[in-house]
Amino acid sequence: MYSELVKSQHHVHKKEETRSITYRLPTKIIEELESLSTQKNISQNVLVKQILEKYMKWDRYAEKIGIIPIPKSMLAEIGKEMSGIDISRIVSALLPVIKESVLFMKGGYDLKRSIEILEDYMMASGMNSDHRIEGGIHHFIIQHDLGIKWSFFTEQLFKQIFHEFVPNKPLKVQTTENTVIASIELGSDFSEHDY
């Protein structure tokens, strides 16, 4: 299955219209941006765009919806002690929070907006995620590096979300210690970015 995923097409975003704008910033911030863009081997323009996108998609809402940063090592440690009942309880408690967050941040609640919020969360938290399309099959890949219990949590969360919106479509999930791949038939024209 993985070799099939490598050959698949990535989900393509539409090219956005852009325009130029100038801001006056303190010299210290500009110097830090220059240094960071050099370290990352990207242009300052790309770096500033990434920073602003993260803020617009996630950071400006995080405090309002009650998100607090937790060190990854702490989550990994907590995960070691979770039982199946704990995982189910956390997923059940999280689903209404996701619904409220999607409504608040995206202005509606459906599968596309829910997927987009999860993608925004993955990006904001620094976890690797990808959405690949192979024909009409969509593969949602999350690499969290938090251990098997968090993989089980992610698997259960995927199942609950997809079952709510497309209960008659089977969801195939592959789970490893640190990666979850959820695959489902949504059609080649499905895009979480066009609602």
C-alpha cells in the first residue's frame, strides 16, 4: 500500500492571486527573519507568508477556543498510560470541541471544514500530515511521533469524524507506532478547500 501512496498524486491547491504590500518593522525583527530564512534556505517572502498563514489559519483562534501548547514529550508520556477506555473517553470529549471549533473558525460544520481544521492543527503543531488522492481514494496521513496509543487515538478520531459525515463509506486505516493512514473513497473531485 505504501508504494501505491508514493506514486499517487498529491492534493493540489489552486493558485492564489497575490499582491505586493510594504510594512515597516523593527530592525531586530527583520534581522531575525533574515537569519531564520537563511537557516531554512527559503526566501524571506516565503517565510513571512508561512508565518502569516499560520496566524490566520490557527493562531488567531487558538486562545479563543481554549488551545494551550503542551510539550510533545509530555503528550508522549501521557499516551503511554492511556487505556482503550481512556482513548474512547478523550475522543468522545473532543468531538464536540472539534464541532464548535469548526463552526467558529470556518463558519459551518461539514466534512470538508472538519478536514481543513485538522490539517490546520497538524500544521500549527508541527506534525507531519499529508492528503493524497489516488483516483477517487483519499489518503489522510498523519505522522505524530507520539507512540502507538496516540496512533490508536488518531485512528478512532478519524473513524468517528468520517462516520458522522459519510456513514456508508468504509474507512480503511493503517496504524503504526507513529503514523496513521486513513483511506476513504470520496471521489476525485472532493477538496476540503472548496466549500
